[in-house]
Amino acid sequence: MRIRRHAYAAVLALMACAAHAGPWEDGYADYQRKDYAAAVAKWRSVAESGNREAQSLLGIMYAFGQGVPQDYPQAITWLHLAAAQGETKAQFKLGSMYANGQGFARNHQRAAMWFTIAAEGGHPKARAEMAKSAQEISASELATAKRLAKTCIKRAFQGCE
């Protein structure tokens, strides 16, 4: 009888959690099932309300064409919104897009700037990617990229472009 009561309480707790799941959680479940269109639909409202993680994920989904047509300008818009709030995934993706010429003219100096910013925020892959971009530019350009990154961080990510 006691086990049944605990099982019943556990089921009720799970049902309560499921009932209170919001668009972020629902979108994440959709994303895990690779139902990208549903994830985009749910995360859009979260992103529009200013959630930096949702903005970053929408930007990445637009960059890859997951659940939406691939659209670099739309990706850049969402990524800039998230990057301006210190979202390192968005900062890293902007660096990648500059390095690969996706939505921007290929620009390793700008890539190095964004990778430096993401690295300062703790992104695990940013330092390695910054080093790759640094090999493509002069020492002077690298110094400028680092100065721009420092200024961007100092200004709380405002006016970084």
C-alpha cells in the first residue's frame, strides 16, 4: 500500500511538471525529436521576449536551415541580439560565419574578434578557432581584433559591429 501511494505521488508530480512546461521546454523536446519547425514556432515567442538562448538557437537554426529556410540575414539578426546579451554560443557562431563567409564577406579579423569575445565568456572551442583565424591575418590585424573585442566587452556588447 505504501509503495502504491509513493508511485501515485510520483505520477502526480510528473503530470504537474508536464502541465507546467512552457514554450522553451516544449521547443526543446521538439528539437530533440528533430521536429525543427515545431521548435522554431515555440522558441520564436521566447526569443521575441528577449531570451538570449532562444535568440541564439533561432539564429543557428536559420544559419543551418533547420525548420526554416536557410537565411543568413535572419540568422545574423538573431545572433546579434543574443551576442549583445553575452550569449557565447551566438558570439562563437558569428565568428564562424565571418570565418566561413556565411552571410558576410569572409573576414578573419572579424572572426578573430568574435572568437576572442566568446573565449573571454568561456566558450570551450573559441580559443582554438581564434588561433585558426589568427593564422590568416597579420599581427597588426590580430592586435586590432583583440582591441575591438576588448572594447566590445567593455561596452557590454553594444556597438560591436
